Amino acid sequence: MNLSNLRPPKGQKHKKQRIGQGMGTGRGKYSGRGAKGAKSISGYSKMRGFEGGQMPLHRRLPKRGFTNIFRKEYTVLNVGALEQLEGDNFTPESLQASGVIKNLRDGLKILGNGELTRKISVKAHLYSKSALDKIQKAGGTAEVLAKPAPAGETELK
């Protein structure tokens, strides 16, 4: 016995039924699709969420809330993370250049999680109350930057 002699068992392989090949084949005329209805036509595809004509779940459930299109997304950074970084002057640009933050979004916000034991100078767009307290208690300075203009907008002068 070798690989060229291998064959599947008799009756395992079946010839594919070719539909729409005339009335004598048993699969002519409507090709097994029936006479009428959406599924009988060429190019039929069921829409997402279709439940056979029953009201779909996404339309039965109540709608709640809204999406605020003016929402601001700030990149957040804790004072504990600033403690571990080298240097004592931190700006959004320097943090981005060092790879600490990847995307600035609508600005940088400093949060107060973690301990701060050394004097640092931070420039950011927003600070939490606890972050400001920790920076000032350590003898550092916290400067508030102007909010960056949204992408695509320029100031009129």
C-alpha cells in the first residue's frame, strides 16, 4: 500500500447537485427556492438583526441617554508617574517626546494618585485638587496651559 492507492470509502464522496439544470434533474424551475418571497430572488441578503418579520430586539428595547458631541477627552497622568520619571520640568510636549503619553487628545490632566517627594515643575491643561496640593506641598510649581484649539479650527484675529 502507498499514498497513490488511497481512496475514500465507497459512498463517502457525492457528486455536487447542479441546480437549475432543467425539469428532468429534479432541481429545475425554481431551483429549490420556492415560487415567491424574498429568499427566492437573486441577490437576497438578510439584513443585520432581522428576526423573520418580528420587531427586532434593537427596536424593542427602550432608548436611553444621549452622546455629548462636545465632550472633552483629556489624557490623564498621575503625580506618582511623574515621581518615577527623570527630570524636574514636565510639559505635554516633553512627555509626548519621551513616550510617556502617546496622544494628547484635548489636553493633559494631572491627577493626584501616588506620592510626590521631590520638587517638580509641571505645565498641564487641568489639575485635580489633590494633584495641585501634592505638587505645592513638595515645593513644586503647577502652571495651567491654555486649552488647545480643536482640530481644524483656527482663531480669528
